[in-house]
Amino acid sequence: MKQRLVTVLLIAIIALNGGYYAYQRLVPASKPTRGPVYSTRQVKRGDVSVGVEASGPLNPSRAGGIQAPGRPGPMSGGGVTGYMIDDILVKDGDVVKQGQVLARLRGVELESQVKALSEETGAERKALADLMGVPLDSIYSVDPSAGITLRAPISGRVTGLTVTEGGELKQGQIVARIVDDSRLRLVAKLTPGEFKRVTKVGQPVVLAFAQYEGFHPARVSDINPSPIPEAVSSLESGLPPAGDSDTGNWAYVYWVTVESENPGLVRPGMLVRVGFVDDHETIFSRYPARVSYVSEERVLNRADAMATRVFVQEMQTVKTGDPLVSLAGQDARDMVQTRLDRLREKELNLAQLQSQLGQLEVRSPIDGVVAEVNKAPGQTVMPGEWFGNVFNTSDMRLWVQVDELDVLLVRPEAPVQVTVDAVPGKVLEGKVNRVNTVGKGEKGISRFAVDIMVKGIPELRPGMQAKAHIDAGSAKDVLLAPVEAIFEEDGKPKVEVLQPDGTTRTVAVELGLMDARVAEIKSGLNEGDLVITGSTADLLPSQRIQSREGLLPENKDSQTNGSGGGNQSGTAPVKP
């Protein structure tokens, strides 16, 4: 029984000690009551600047192509089908000047095309000028409705005139012949013995006409050394062979051409014998020859038309270019207009080809940097094909997006500082060129496009990501208060000021510029005022203060955006 009582007492003592210990741990000892502790900052003077941060890709404001000459696609009237790249003189990233040669090409068929078309165009121009009777440089001033004037192709005498005024002419009809009767020509047909007397071209001979006494001087102008069989009947008459079938009356002869001045009486068709003079005698050819003129041209009508005027008469002497007959009619007008149009088209094609021929050196269209060259020497390019790009880095464009809260701070012409991660240490100058007035919604927030002009440097490349700081305003030597001290009450910004006696008062303030850390105070505070940024009264009941140092920030000065605003914190008890 005694032993049981001792055990019960021990248990009771242990229970009392445990309960007291638990009470001591759970119920803190009472301490003297004191007010909340405040964190404060001092209002100071300093500078503040406000900006909008944005980012986006850089793009050149000016660019041009490395381009083969000519127009893309098929060219009217034929053209160059392609070029061979002979040499490329630049590479990606090279800085080039406007007009600098970037590549050299070869047009394989271009030169031959230019030459052929040039000759064809020249002939067409001359033929039309001759047809219309105007100088070459006056072709495009002619009036097709005025008709056609047929002109003398050479100087000479008009023969065989077949047209009268008012008469109808068919295309291709021979209107007349113009013969130069100042010089004679004949083909002497010599026997082998006679041919032995012919020594050279230019050899003097004499002519004997049955109609005139005496001899007329002449010279050998051509010699055919091969014998030619001819019928004796045609040789004796001086006429061309008529297909004589009597094989027994053929002879071999040699053809020798003789020319001389016309004494003025000789006419085509007259018979003449050629005499060879030596020291002892003159030997005349056995067979006679018939006289013709050295120069003779036919005048052909070029369109169905009516002869409105005949300017010459039979046997009249004319000079080269003299008018012979004027023609009129719809066919004549149409022919002139068609030839004019065809000539214009050929000259246009020729000008295009000549332009390409002069552009086989591909030059830079602008000052800038070579962005890319996607061809190599030996490859082909088509007319007008781009095979590279050049962009100008001195003027770049930066397109960024700002949200609806910042867009009101962005104004046109506002200065901008631009940095590019790819070019560290460089700050580029820029300015806002344009701000879109209509935004686009993204995840419930409207964003507005801003176009920024940037003064570039050669190291920049299109597509580089850039960061922009858009200047939204600045103020110097103004009162600054921390933004965490500012709150809104009754729609007005206010702060709490800690009085020297430890009490607080609420003050309405007028704000100016504001960044992420400080705000400009235009009225309501004085320099040196302590504004409350935090208080122990703001702690939740479950929170426990471990130490004053853990709650309050250290008493240090700080700077924001280069401002001179200070940061001062302290504590003061509230009087009971």
C-alpha cells in the first residue's frame, strides 16, 4: 500500500512539471505594449527619366538587287535567252558603293544579234528613205497619206517609160529604165588565135562601128580564160545563142569584156568589132559584139496605185534621186505605214539589245552592304533575274510593339536609344517615325505597332534583334519619392508622412513623371520629408517578428535612372 502511494505521487509531480513547461512554451510572457514600427524613405531632389522598352527585328530602309540586264520574260522581236556569269567580284558582307562593279557577264549570242539587227535596220531605213525621197534623218516626218514618189536609182537617161498620169500601176510593174549612157560595155567573143593577143586587164584596144568611120579607144576590163562552145550562127549575128541544134556549126570562143567612154552617138544594140593593135598592124575580131551600157537600173512599182504625176519624159537625162513618178492610193498609204511601223519596232529591239550589250557589267544600285550572292561563276542567269541583294545600313528601320499602357507615352519624333546583342557596346541613335493609332489584341491586351528610324552602322544585318528605349520625357532637380510610398485614396494619389513626434499624417500629392522606382512630386511634400513605405501594422496575425533587422531595410542611399533621390529608412514608436 505504501509503495503504491509513492508511485502515484511521482506520477503527479511529473504531470505538474510537464504542464508548467508546456504552459511556459505555449503562453508567452507578457511584455510592455508598444506601437507599430515604420519603414521610411526621405524625399530628395534628383533627376528622373521615363522610357518605354521594346524589341523587334531590324530591317533596311533601302535595298536593291544584283540583277542581270534586260526584262524578265520573252522579248518582242527576239532577244537574249541568257547570260553566263564570267566573274563575281564581291561576297556576302562586303561594303560597296553605288555604281561599283559587282559581277561580269557574257552574252554569247548578244553581239551577233546586235550586228545582224543593226544591218537589217540600216537597210530598212535606207530603203524607206529612198522610197519616200527624203533624207535618212527625216523618215519619221513623212506623211503616209502623201503617197510614194519613185525616184531615179542612178544618174543616166530614162528609157522604156511606160506610165502616164492617171494610169493604174500594178505592184512589181517596170515603170522605166535608167541607163548610164556615158560608158559602153561589150563582150567580145574571140577565137583562140585572137585570144592570144589579150595580155592583161586594162590592155588598150580599139572599137570599129559600121555606122561610123574611124576607131574608138577602149580597154579590157575582164578576161575569162576558159573556152566556151557557141553556135557559129549566134557568133556571126552577135545575138545570144538560140539553141542551134547543128552540132557541126559550133566553135570554141573566149569571152573578154571591154569598156569605153560613149562618144555620145553609140546606142545599145549596135554591132562593133574589137581591134588589137601592135607595132605593125591592127587585127580585128572575127565575130562582132553588141554594145550595152555599163550601168542600167530598172524602176519597179512597189504597190498597186495610180500615177498622179509623171516628172520625166523618154530619153530625158536625170540624176540620182530625181523624182520620176508620184503614186497615190490606199495600198500605197498602207504600205508606207506598215514599213514605218516595222522600222520603229526593229529600232526599238535594237536599242534594247544595245542597252544590254552595254550592261554586261552588273553594278551596285546603291551604297550599302552585300546581303547575299546566290550564283557562282559559270552559272547562267536570265534577263532581269536577281541573283543577289544589296542593302543600305546607314538607315535602318525597327518595328516594335508596345502595350496599351505605354503607347500614350510614345510620341512621334521622340528620341530612341537602340542596342543590338550582336553588336555589343554600341548604342545607336534613332527616333520614332510613326505610331499606329489602332492596336491589335493579344491575350486580352492591345498592342500598338511603332516604326522607329535608326541611324545604322556597317556591322548591322537585316533581321538582327534590337532593343529600343523610347524616351518618354525627363525632369531634372525635382522632388522624388519612392513609388511604394504612393497609394490611391478617393481617386487621388496620397502618401503617409512620419512626423518628428512619431505620429503620421496622410498627404495628397500631385505626381509628375514616374518610373519603376521613383515618382516626381510636383506638390504636397517638401525636401527631407520621411514618407512611409511599410509598417509592422501591415503584418498578418500569424506573422511573427524575428528581429528588427529582418523587417527593416538597411539605411543606404540608392539611385534610380541616374537620379539623386536618396533612400533613408528608420523606426519610431507610436505614443500610447
